[in-house]
Amino acid sequence: MSENNRLRDVFDAIADPTRRRLIGLLAESEEKPLHELTAHFQIGRTAVSKHLTILKEAGLVHDRKVGRETRFRLNASPLREVQDWVAFYSKFWSANMLRLNQLLEEEEE
């Protein structure tokens, strides 16, 4: 599935804290099997698997079968969309704070 043909929005996928934590865990290593990921949560294997499916639909996770085990790895490239969005608003707030500072300095004079 190409990045342009994702089934789920990246912002929707990262909205959940469990999914953000899964992304963090996958970022720590090249790939992890489902049972290792599940060990980090107080929810069941099925729930973790559902979260991974959502991440996969957003293009953030790839999986592969190794024997009876499914291994997951992070594909961080869709997170560029989030980074670009945050960068825009970071510039927006920096410019506004600079203008506010200038106004306050003018009032003090």
C-alpha cells in the first residue's frame, strides 16, 4: 500500500496513547514480535493486535510472518505529515509571540 493510498489518517492513528506507545516501542528496535509488544501493556494480545492493525492501515507499521509468529516494524515516513503540520504551527506561534513582544516593548516606551 503506497503512502498516497492509506486506509486511515495518520493523525487518527496516533491519537491514541496506546498506539503512540507502540510506535515508541517499535522505534527502539528493527522489529518486534506481537508477544513482546503485548508484554508492555495491561491489555490483551487481541487489543494490541487491533491497535497494530490501525497503525498498519495508516502506513506506520509493516508486518511479516516468520513461522507462526508475526513481527512488526515501524515505517516512520508517514509521520512527516505530522512533523510538517507541527512545524507550520511552530512558526505561526513564534511569529505571534515575536509580534506580542514587540507590542509590549512599544507600550513600555
